[in-house]
Amino acid sequence: MSTDPDDLALLGLLQLVSPALPIGAFAFSQGLESAFELGWVTDEASLGDWLEGVLADGLTRCELPALARLHAAWSEGDGAAVGEWDAWLAANRETAELAAEDARLGAALARLLESLALLPRDLPGDGPAVPAGAGYVTLFAWAARVRGIPVRQALLGFAWAWLENQLAVACKALPLGHTAAQRLVERLRPALVAAVDEALTLDDDALGPALPGLALASALHETQYSRLFRS
């Protein structure tokens, strides 16, 4: 029986974006819980508007293009570029909670990859060492590279994991029914593809998130009296 590398890459991507991946992503809402508490997001329609805004002005101009650059840097063994983009991402975390989320998920993914013998130091000749304290996007890019996942599919998988996590948050805290969540998946699927298309065309000087509402929601969440999530 032959093994198709594309099949293994697809399975590797599914593993990487699975909600069952033991890195604790379920514990973070990225400011969404605060948006519920503040009354900015109250139902299916307003949640869809919020997610479309975060996707267009956030992921499209920050995480997704940075992920593409990190994927290339890992593939080329360019440790300096890996470090620069990891630092750039860290500098774009506008609140303590968002910074802590990125760092904690990155550390958890690094531990998982180490347990699977998939970190660079476990694979001689496969690239530079992971930067100290590397964030989640940096480790995600490495995992995609080592699993042979092409860059476009890596970006689609990352965007899908973000959407799935946000909808899981809404189902717990809004509340949002699971059927409504699936309607939002249908609404947002074309937007995910468009976001990846745009992210892959952006020059470096066009990058940077513009999400004042999310930053404010995240900052207010730090002192929210009652909450389910860590961000």
C-alpha cells in the first residue's frame, strides 16, 4: 500500500486545527466574551458582523500574512526571519490578555510538538531552533511546514480554527445555538477564502491589524467581574 504525501499533509492539517488538540485554545475568547457583556454582540446577526470585521481588519492583515512569511522562513531555514516575524506578532498584541494567550498557546503547542519529536531540535537539519517564548502563529507555521502542509492550506486551516473557536465561545456564552453556529459557518466560509487570497498578496508595509473595538473589549475583559474565558 502506497502513502500519498498529500493525504498525510491533509491529515496533519486536520490534526493541527482540531478542537481536540491539547493546547487549551478553548479557554480563550479573544475579547468576544467582553463584547457579549458590553452588549456589542447580542445575536447571530451581530456576531456575524463582529467576526467579519475581525477577519477583514485583523487576521487578513496580521496573523494570516505573518503565517505565510513564517512558513516561508521555516522552509528556507531563515532563523532571523522567523525571529523577526515572531517579534512583530508579539508587538501587535494590544492587551496583556491577548499577549498572554499567544504566548501560552505557543508554549503549549511547543510542548506538544516536543512530545511528538517534531520540534526542530528533534529533527536535525530541519531548520533553526524555535525562538525563546515563540508565539502560537510561529509554532503553527513550523508544524505546518514539518507536516508538509502547503502555505495556502495552512492559512485556510488557521482561519478555520479561529472561526470554530469563536463560534464555540458564542455557543457557551452568548448563548448561540449550534444550528445558528452552522449558519454562520456558511456565511463566513467565503470570507475565509477571500481573507487568505488577500493575505497572500499583501506587501509588508500593508500589514498591521486595525481593531480598536477588539482591543477595548479585551482590555475591559481584564477586569470583568464574572467570566468563563481567560481572554
